[in-house]
Amino acid sequence: NNNGSDNDFYSNLDIPLLEELLKAFSRNPDKIERIASLVNDVLKTEGGKELIPDHFLTIWKAFMEASEEEVSNEQKNN
């Protein structure tokens, strides 16, 4: 996995990526599903875990948990 301090992560943080993830989550959840599929496919490949920074995966996990919670809430309301 990628090494580096938390400061390296925050100094190199790609804010537009986070903004796009937030927009997709709130406006078009289908995009999140497509991104999830891509992330999962990459992680399954040899060396895939080296391609995706650990900090992204931490943020991604939070998105996925929120997405699952949203789906669960929608199912309860229907």
C-alpha cells in the first residue's frame, strides 16, 4: 500500500474528486455504483491495492457505508 504521512495526503488531496463523489452521491447514486464496481475490479487485480491510495479507500469506505444506509432507509420508506 502507498506510504506517506497524513500531511502528504492532505497536501495532495484532489478536492475536485471529493466534490464529484459528493455530487454523485447526492444527485446520481447510480454513478456511485459504477465507481464501486470499478474500484472493486481494480482491487481484485494483482497490484490493484497499490494503485489506489489507502486514504482514498478510507474515504471510499465511508461513501459506501453511507450509500448502503441510504438504500436501507429507502427500503424502509417504501
